[in-house]
Amino acid sequence: MRELVAIGQPESLTLEYKEKYTPKVPFSVAAMANSYGGLILVGVTERSVDDRIIGVPEDAIVQIVNGCHQTLEPPWEPEIIPVPLPETDGRMILVIRVDPAKASRPLLVQGAAPIRLQGRNAVADRAGLARLINEAAPHAVTAGLRLPPADLPMDNQRKPSADFLVRTGMFVPVDASATWRPLSERGVQAFADALNNSPLHIDLFHWCASIGDGGMNPFHRSGFNRARKVRLLWQGGPAGAPAFPLEAVARIDLPDAYGTPVSHLQLSLQVVARFQHAFGRTVPLSVARLHGLIDALTATLVDDKVTEALAALAGVDPLVLPQPLGLDFLSSTDMPDLLAGNGLTLVPDAGTSRGANLLADPGIDQHDPAERGALIDSWLQQISLDAGLLGMEKVLERLHGTSPDPQARRPRRTDAL
């Protein structure tokens, strides 16, 4: 907790500090519940002092609970997490976590609906109150959203023009003030610049280097772009090839608003491999390379610079951005052919697959490399088993250096593409 406070994050849409309990705490609870949710740290001062952690006595929990039940209409109690301060005499920090999906929106205080603005509270006007009454909570809406089905690119003969595709994405809540305006040029360029310094850019750059010297076009506008739709393209591969063997595409879609504000913009980020078209042959895909690619994709959408640029386009605080929803993985050939050479065993007559739609465990923190890696391991195991392949667990153990086999070694990135 001291490390979190030491960062000096200012108050925002989703973060507020309170030195002690006051009648303003229930008002802030209602404001966050009626907006995007957030955290209220009770026992931390906003003042610029050497030690901002003050702490509160344990009975402040009862004050918060009673205050919320007596002040909020209808009565509602947020989650309260006490964090003891060992160096004090029983004092603690109280972390009030406000989840708008669990609140009975709108929450009223004396007949008014508080809302959260950037670093302060306000009261919703008549139109805002009507939206609160008619709309579902932001988290509940997001839970029901799905990206449109992923499709492999096709050539003029309607045949797949790519070896495989990997895609992830998410829905970003949009502030009401941003729903009526176009996606700004500077904002889109800032997002492209962030992508060009992201884990995905680095991974694709190294992948290109491993298949030969060549050119690279970083993320730039290309294809169908409009005031509320953005397509950013990344290309790389050996010079002189008939096609770029590696492409990445980021898409932002802010639905047109006809009379009512838009609640979310849609973001997708995908990588397309075209080795067959670039080299005239299919290149086997190593599990190490696939794991690294998926990790780079998901890490990019939780990267600080990327989320800051995306949040600016949506007019919201970066803290309200969700994690990637899941992963789409499509192949133009059967999975056993695509993953040949990885030591996997095909189950006789088990059938096969050419794709998978995988959901992310919402309980996993994708910002954490270890938790993100465990999520990717589970995705790869599901892809393998659905294709009738056994042995992925052992392959992953060797990849992470956790195999009990003393002869097993961690595969190098140059073992296979």
C-alpha cells in the first residue's frame, strides 16, 4: 500500500483519497457507482507531505457502512478492504472498492444522482439521470460484448491468403463528451506511436530479423479510415518478397451516435502470418514463438503508454480500461500441420481443428507477467487438445525450464519460426 501511495497517482475518475470518514464518503461512493467505479482510500491525505499515509481506527468501517445505508437511496454497501498499518497502534487504511456492476444504479443522495468527473464529484443533470436509469452498469454491459468473428484474409479466388491469424481486443468505455466527436488525428497518432514502442512491435521486429534482413513499415493509417473508424497497419519481412510475411492490424471502431451517446468503442489487435505467400512454403510454428507472440499481443493492450493513448481517445481515465477479452487463433491448415515439429502427438481418429475462440479468465491480472503467462499456457493447452494433440504440457514445461527431465532444455527462439 505504501508503494501505491508513493507513486503519487493524483485523484481521477476512479481514485480518491480521504484522510478520515466524513459524510462526503457516501457521496463519493455513489458518484463512482454511477460512473465507472473505482477506489476510495480512507486514511490517506491528498496533501503534498512526506508521508501521506495517516490511517484511521477500525471503527471507521462501521461509520462507512452506516453512512452508506443511511445516505444512499437505495441503501447499498460497497466492498471495504482493511489494510493494517503494523507500525501504528491499530490504525489502518480502508480501501473502498466500488463496482458499478454490483450497485443498484442510479444511487441517489437526497434525490440527486452524484457522478464522478476527473478528480471531483458532481451531480447528474436531467439527461444524465435519464441515461443512468435506462442504461445497464458499464461492467455488466462489457461482460456481454463480443468482438465480431475473426476471419482469415482471402485472395481473389476466395482462398485463405494467410497461414494463420492471432487476434485479441476489448471494449473501452467512452465518456459522454467523447461520443459526439470524431477520433482526433493527434490522438490516433499518439496511439500509433505507442504501438510502435509496444511489446508487439518489439516481438515482430525480432521475428522479422530471424527470417532475414528486410524492411519494416511501423503502424500507420492504411485502408478504411473514417472520422470514427481507424485502421493502423504494421508490415515487415525480407526485402524483395512478393508479400509481407508478417502484418499486424489495429482497429478502433467508435459506433455512430444517432440521438443517444455511445457507451463503448471497440478495439482489436491482430497479427497475420503469410509465409506461404511470401516464401512459397508453409513454415512450421514453434510453441515458443507462438507463446511469445500471444504474450506480446496481450501485454501491448495493458501497456501503460498504449492504454494512456487509448483512454485519451475515449475521454476516460486509463484506470477504467478493461483487460483483453480473450484470443482468436485461426489457421488455413489443420493445427497438427501448423504445429508440426514441436513434439506433439496426434490422437488417432480424434479429428482436428483450424481455430479456437478462447476467453480470458477475469480473475487473472494480465498486467502481471507470471499470471499472463499462466493464462497463455492454458490457451495453448486448449488449442492443442481441441486439435487432438497431446504433449503440450511437457512442451510448455521445457519452454519455461520447469521440466523434471534433466535432459530437457529450454528451446531457443531460433529453433523454429
